[in-house]
Amino acid sequence: MPAALARRRALARLMMAGSGVFFGLMAVLGRMLATGPAHFTPGQLAVVRCGVGVAVSLAVFAVRPSLFRPVNYPLLVARGLSGGVVLVLYFAALASIPAGEAGTIYNLFPAIAALMALGPLRERHPGRLWLAIGVATLGVALVLGNGTVRLGLGWGEGAALGAAFFAAVSANVIRAMRGTDNAATIFFFLCLVGLPVVLPFALDPWPVGLVPWALAVVMAISAFAAQVLMAEAYGPLSIGEAATWLQFTPIAQYLIAALLLGESITAMGVVGIAVSISGVAWATRLGQRTPAAVPPA
């Protein structure tokens, strides 16, 4: 049993890293679509994400019907409602402020989720794990802030902070459901229930053009891959360790933005990457010593 659990955790950590890459790609493409000539609104980007997610999920369920296994309907609906709010707020932040600043604020959500988990999920994290989360978060701040973090109080910053809060709620809801509902079902309900939440914010005239729509579909598929990998990984990992692994998201976002948007990679950014990865490795070692069971949903 210990060997099987170790393999499950190793796979879950790999899934978390992959989830971070896909989330980073989604955010960069969202920034491009929100600020480029096509100019999708935040609500429209959220609708595309949910709509494509529903379509892809139905296609997957048609091929493998056994994957659709909803059990805890109240938590599935709660996941969809909170996820819809996250989508609108985060895309609004990406449209209003630089992607780096939006990512820095939004990626506070793993630490918020770990704090929330002290209550309903009754998780207890050793002090060293909290310090590891702090080290990883410091690395993110160095990457995205070039050695400094300057946060204002405008609409964009507020939207990113609100998205972080609701994302933390979603993370704990996912963690509570992983004993009863699989990742594919959780993602489907995110899109299905989230769609009516985001639709009222997509009433502006829609863009036209093959290239912008192709990028929007790629963005939504990236989100699908990221969400499914994250939900699947939350089973074997505690909220605290998962919180640290999720710091790969802004790191990936930083590197992908340099590739696709031409943003420069600074020496401080490289230092930040090294610090963040050190925090992830430390939290992984601590997580191996402190297994956490999923409580009954």
C-alpha cells in the first residue's frame, strides 16, 4: 500500500505541473484575445471556455459513458457557480492590468485554499509546509515583479483578488468531492453550471474572424486539460502540497508570455524560477511524510 500511494502521489504531482502549463497557456491566450484587434470581452472569453468545455465533455462522455458519474450534486453545482465567477473576474483582470500582475494576485488562491482547508476539510499542515508555500510564492513574486511587487487598488487588481478568493473556494470544493466524483464530471459541471453565470457578461457584439476564434478554442481546450488534470491530482495530494505545486502556473505563464508575446526574461525572473522550484521540492518532501486522507463528502 505505501508503494501504491507513493506512485499515485508521483503521478498527481506530474498532473499538477501539467495543469500549471495549460493554465499558463490559457491565461496568455486570454490576454492576447482581450487586448488584441479582435477584442473579446471578459464575458465572451468565459462563455467560450464554458461552451467549448461542455462540447468537449459531451464528446468524451459519448466515447466513454462510464466517465459521467455525478454523485454529490450540491457540491458539483457549487463548483460550477464559484467557477463561473472566477472566469469572469480573472478574464476581467487580464483585460485590465498586465498579465504578470494579474497572475501574481490570482495565484494567491492556493495559499488561501490551504488556509480555508483548516476548517471544513480538517487538514493540519506542519509549519515547515507553510514555509515551503511561502518560499514558492516568493519565487513567483520575484518572477512576476522583477524583484518587487507593486499592487494598486484599481478595478483590475480587485478583480484578480476576487478571482483568487473564489478559486480558493473551488479548490476546497474539488478536494471535498474527489472521494465521490471524478475529474471529468467535475469539469463538466463547472462548464454547464458556470455557463448561465457568465452569459449576462457576454452581451456585447462578438468578434469575427477565423484566427481569433481558433485561438479562443485553443484557449478553452487548454483550460479543459488544466482543469481535468488539477481535479484528478487533488485526490492523492493535500491542499497544502497542491497549493505549492500550483505555483508552477505563473511560472509557466511567465515563460509562455515570453515566447508568444515577446516579453523579456530577466535575471531576477530566472532567480524567481529557481526559488519557486525549490519551494515545490521542499513541499513535496514534506507532503510525502504527512499523508492526508480525503474525508467523506
